[in-house]
Amino acid sequence: MVFEPASGLYAGLSEDGSLIYSYSSGMFSIVNSSTLVPYTLPFVSLPDKCDLSANSSSSNVYCFSPENITPQVTTPDDYLEKAFYSIDLLYNYNFANQNTKTIIISGTPGIPMIDAREVNLKNGNIYFVNRYDKSLYKLSLPSQ
């Protein structure tokens, strides 16, 4: 058993199965599925809001984080039942130094409201489906 049974536990795997994205009791973590070493991230996210193409050898991961969760929202239930739509920030988390960079803030001037899911990094671009309009988006990342 990887996780103990818990109310509100929501987990998902990266495409290759080497990472487990886990949300429970308001905490989000990424677990290496071979070593079971968890990384507790400094922001809240949900499994379908993180880069599914990341793997255990990735140096960093991109995750969208809902910024408008209030105490009245029951997570992950309200999110999964579409009773709640989030307003997301996109973060880049570095596993080695545990630094977090804010990449984009949705709902700011020139940026639409984003409630991202099915996130995937390919060739320097983040692809995701926006729950607000069910459209596929491509976000070109700045080169480093």
C-alpha cells in the first residue's frame, strides 16, 4: 500500500508511472513511485493539474495551482463534480533546490481565466485543456 485510506484522497500517475501526484487534506505532494520518497510542494495543486510527462528523472515539474479555494469548497469533491472552477497560477517547481517560480497568473490583463487539466510539457510548450471553455491551449515557455 502506498497511501493509507483517507477521506478526500485524490491521486494520479505521470505518463510513465514513475511519479504519483497526491492530494489529501489540503496538502499536495509528488511521490517517486520506486523509492516512495515524497516531495511536499509549497503550493496546493491537484493531480490532473500537473505535467503528466514529468518523470522521476525530471529536474522540475510544472503545475497549475488553484488560487480561489475557500473554506466552503470541499476538495477534491467539488472540483471533480464541477461544482467549483478554479482560477489557476502556473508554477515551476525544482526538485533539487525546492525553488518555485511563478510562470503565469490567470485572469490578469491579457490572460484568460484558466482552470487547467490534462497538463503536458512537449518541446518547450505547456499544453492543457481549460475547463472554462473545454479548449486545448498551448503556452510557449520562455527559454532559459
